[in-house]
Amino acid sequence: MLASSFANPSLSVLDTTDPGAVLAVAARVEPDRTLFVICSKSGSTVETLAFYRYFAARADAARFVAITDPGSPLETLARERGFRAVFPHPPDVAAGMPPSRWSACFPPLCLA
């Protein structure tokens, strides 16, 4: 729905560990033309880091941005690997909030 709202059919959101879903997204994206948004408040979410590692083997570090708590393992990884940007997750926003959380707004804003 978001992709069609922004007249951009190439928005993909990967929020499942189902191998078929991961492979389907991997088959659709062009790593050299994709911005990968890695979001984990704690910076240590196993599934999120697994997604990162899978796609990092296929794309340059400059194709990634991170949204995470300041000082988290993800922030450290992002800075060490040379991510395009690291955005701080607001400390007053709890982890595990529904998709309406502020970080869910980031990918659509990239299309605007």
C-alpha cells in the first residue's frame, strides 16, 4: 500500500524470518540500488542482525542505514562497517511497540 501511495512499487519491508520471504525479497531487490534500513532499538535483535548479515554479503556497506539506541551493538557495527548513516532511536520510545512507532515512518519518508 505504501509503495503504491508513493508511486514507487519497489518498497519492501522484511519483518519475518520465514526463509521464503527472505529469498523473495532478495530476488526482487537490486543491491546496488537499494537502501537497507536496519532497525533494532537494543541493537542486538538476533533476527535483525541476521537479515543485515544476509544482505551485507550482497551489498556495499554504504547501502545501509541503522536506527538504534545510542551506544548499542548495532551502532558500533554500523560505524565500524561504514553505514551511510546511523539514526538514534529515541530513548523514550519503548522497544516492541506496534508498527505505528516512529521508526516505521522512516522507509516511506525515503520515497517522498
